[in-house]
Amino acid sequence: MSDKKIGRPTKYDPKYDELVVELGAQGMSKEQIARDFGVAWNTLDCWAEKHEDFKMALRTAKSLELAYWEDLGIRNVLETPGGQRLNGAVYNKIMAARFPAKYSERNKVELSGGENPIQVQSTHTLGQEILNEVLASIQASR
């Protein structure tokens, strides 16, 4: 029996642990990081399964990516510098697209039949709550 490993050799390098955190801090997504490493995005998941340090680095990078985009949104949430109007729609869409678990719209629709009318219940987004808090903070600091 041969001791040769089957399959392509991995491109993983332990230096990626630190680099992935740096790229996340620059706001890069997992897909962008994979592109920079020259691999498919799911390769990063495979590396994370095999290398605990890389798994932790990916988690840290995702957290830093979120912080980067939140900071960017807070710095640029006003329609005009020094103004009071939020460009909330754009900010909310960007955040919902990048971080759906935290910022996506959550709508709940309930239907009832029979003699009762159809009832629809809609809830607002967590992103909208955050935008309202940011606006209140900006207005309070003026």
C-alpha cells in the first residue's frame, strides 16, 4: 500500500491566519479574501475545518468586516457633510446585503381563512432601529 496522499496539495499557509484578519479589517468579504488568495470561497471553509487557528481568524475577520462597514456607514450616513438628513435607504440596503443575519428585513405574514379577513403583520428592520439610534445620537451631539 502506498502512503501517497490523494488529491491536489493544499494552498493553505499558516501565514493566511494573520492575513485573513487584516483583510477583514479592511472590510473585505470572504469572497474577496478568497479571490486575493487565489482560491474558491468554499476553500476557506475547508481550511477552517482542518485548521482551528484559521477558523478563528475567519470569525475574527467577519467581525472586523462588520465593524468596518458599520463605521463607514456612521461616518457617511448623512446625505451632505454637516447635514442632518440620513441617507438611510442606501445604508440599510448595503448593510442588509452584506450582513443579512443582522440587518435584513424581517417580515412576518400571517394568513387566516374562513370568515376572518386576511391579517398581515409586518415588522421593521433591525437596521432601521440602528439608523434611528444613529440619527438620534447625531442630533443630540449638535
